[in-house]
Amino acid sequence: MPTPTVGTHARLTDVATCVSAAIETLELVSGTLKTPFLSSIASTSRSLLKSVETVKQNKTDCIHLLEQTHQLLYAIIALHLRSDTGGELSPIVLNHIGSFTETLQKIHHFVEAQQDKGWLKQFFRQAEMAALLKACNIGLQESLNFFQIQAISFAIDAAQDYAHKTHQEVLEMIHSLSDMHVSDTASSINRGLSSSESSSMSISMLPSEPQIFHGRDLELTDILSAFQKEPTRIAILGAGGMGKTSLARMVVHHPEVVARYDQRRVFVACDTTTTQVELAALIGAHVGLNAADSR
């Protein structure tokens, strides 16, 4: 085989950068939503990327397969971002993602077979290689058609802008889902408890520490510094989905806060209140006060 041209090398470099970013974002989605197949898709894509970078034969075909894979990775991410059910997907969509997973494994087998290794050549004759490549292209085309793929530019600047924008949208989705989960859990428990029961259980009902926390380290440091003063009143402001609740959960579980307040930590979901009186009453109920105490 001839040595890859400079153009081919540059094309591979750009595609590899784009695919790496897509995999990182997909891993975020997979770790948060636990959608079937995503973990396998992400790990197979990482292995595929490494193989394409070192492939010896049919490099152009391999790069083309990688480009189409990149488009489908972002299509799957977009499905979760557009979902009206908290990132959950319908059975028919999951079935097509499963089919793409099988195609991705075939692509990986094809690319592995292009390595300049004698034992692989014994198993993959040219006719078999052509049949496998055809199967890969058919599988990819079926997935591209189902997900109604719109072409993503591989001009590196545009692709990096797209990757960054999508990554930020995924982070916002994760923060939003986290806020909804904490709010729904706290509200449902509060509705089922009397004021005294709510007070006695408030400590044990602290929300869990966020498993994923990005982009709020400066705010977290500022809040922890503010807690060095008494009394401390901090307002965390921002639009919905910006991670306000996640930041509050990080604070309540931070080692400095735990060491200082220990069992005196209380988390009150106040999203159901609309007035100052309601807010005061809700907080009072969580710390063991009743309406008579407030007079």
C-alpha cells in the first residue's frame, strides 16, 4: 500500500479530534442516564479510534467509517437532549441504537483486519474484507437514515465549536435532571409527613452528593469562604438547569461543612413556596418549629 498522503493524515487528525470529543460527551450521558448500549458504544468507539490511527491498509475507507460513526455519536446524544421524558428513549429508538452498536462492532473488526499482521490476513481474504466493508456501510446507512442525520462539518474550528456547544448542553441537561430529582423526592416525602415527622427525619433525608459536578468550582470556593463568617446567608441565583441545586448539594456534603455542622445540616426544597411567609413556615417545619412558635 502507498504511504498515506499529507491530506489523508490531516483528515484523520481532524476526525480523531472530533470523535474524541463526541466520545467524552457520550460517556457523560451514559454515566448519568444509564441508557442501554451507550457504554458499549463509547468503549468500542475509543478502541476503534486507536485502531484507525495505526491502520496499515485501506486507510481512506477506515477514515470514512470513522466520520460516519462520529455523526451517529452526536445523533444519539441529540436524541437525549431532545427527549421530553428526562432523557429516556422509546423502545424503537433503543432498538436502532442496538443495531448501530452491532454495526460499530463490525466496523471495529474491519479496521482491526487492516493492520499489517500475518495471522489476520489468514482469516480475512480480500473477498471477505469487501463483504464486511459492505455490511458496515449498509448498517451505517440504515442508522443514518433512521436518525435523519444532518451533516456535521469537519472543518476543525466549526467541529470544535459544535462539540463544545453540545457538551455544555449535556451538562445543563444533567444539572436540570439532578435538580428535578432532588425537588421531586423532597416534595413527595414532605407531602407524606406531618411537621414533626418532617423535622425528625430532615437530617437523614439529605440529598446525595452529585456524582457529576463541572464548572462551578469557583462558586463552591466562594460559598465555603462565606461560611467562615456568622451569620451566613447566601443566594445562589441563575436560570433553571444551571446547576443551583447541584451546587447546594456539593456544599452540604463538603468536608468543611460536615466537620463544622455535622448533624445540624438540613436541606429544604423550597420550590413549592411563593411567598416569604410560606418559605419561613416550610423552613421552620424542617427544624422542628410550628406555627405558634413563629408568633
